[in-house]
Amino acid sequence: MLRDPSHFEVVDEAMADVLRQKTESERLAIAFRMWAFARDMIDRQVRSECPGLPESDIRRLVARRMSHGAC
């Protein structure tokens, strides 16, 4: 999926202040949990859209959606 390069998200200043107070490890842990949450949501969506799909195909579809079709 192509994205408009002129459109980007900006972190709210209050949220940026909260993140600045976190250690590198804490910020990495937050990012990993967000990634895992997104992966789990996409996994559930694929399973509901394609019941009976083999596990290997589910993993492949989830990876493709997580990588914006790059894999």
C-alpha cells in the first residue's frame, strides 16, 4: 500500500514528555507490546476471514500485512 509522503503522524507533546521519562528498555518494551498487539489483531482478523486456512498460510498473510505487503 502506497502512502502519501506528505502525511505523517506527530506524537502529542504530553505523550512525548511521558516517553522521554522512560528508559531505553522501557520504550523498547512498549514498542514490542504495541507490535505484538497489532500482530495478534491481524492474526485474529485473518482467522475470521479465512476459516480453515493452514497455519503456515495464516503466518504468511499476517507477516505480509504487518510489512505492508513487502514480503
